[in-house]
Amino acid sequence: MSQCQLCKACEPFGRCARLEVPLVTNKELDHPEFIRDVREYIADLPVSSWAMLDYLLDGYRDFQGWVYHPLTNAHLFLDIDELIECDHREWFRDLAVPIPAHVKPRLNQSTRDRFRVVATVLRLMDRKGTALWGLRAANDNYPTA
């Protein structure tokens, strides 16, 4: 991610008002293909489960924009304690395993907020690479008989 110079209006806040990333929503967390895509993205990262916490914390720390709530547009800070307070090494190890195509992914209620934080941080670190999470192309091209 490229670092930019902050304008005079943004400088007191230490964050750019024009650089915003939406918080992962409940609707996205309820979507099985979104969960599948996030997990596949994590599995493809060149980061071990031992280093994943530091990778995410560093990415969030270095982000010069804001995370906003998509319903209220209010700027917010992520609850990083969700990541720090868990047995993160084992959780990240299990999270980095892609889900087979025949399995419908879902999230446990106890890990929902933690997954939200991880997905949001990954989204702010790689806007282009995460833009299509959960989206599938509609294919109405049927072969002619």
C-alpha cells in the first residue's frame, strides 16, 4: 500500500478523509461465498499462522484512512482485542484451510466479530484483491440445443 502525504485538513487527525474502507457487514458474514473467498484469500497469503496476527496489526497500523460503518457512514476504530485475546495461532491455522466446494461455510457466533475484524483489515490492506469477495458471475448463457 502506498503512503501518501496528508493534506492540511487531514493532518491533525493523522488519517486521510478521502481514503475510506467499509466495515464488513452482517449481510456479508451471512453469505457463504464471502466466507469462502476470505478463507481462500488467507490461505493464499505468504504468511504463516504464527505471523498472521502481526501481519494484520501492522496492516491496520499503517493504514492512513478510515474504516466506516456502511449504514451510518460513521468513522470507527476496529476492536483489535478480538484478535489479541483469542488463541490466534490455532485459529489462524484453521482459518487458512480452504473450504471444499461441497461444504457450505458458516461462522460460529463466537468468532463472528473476530472474522469481521480480520476481513476488514485484509480489505483495507488490499482494496483491489478483495473487491470481489462473495460475488459470483451470473451465467445465463445456455448452450443451444
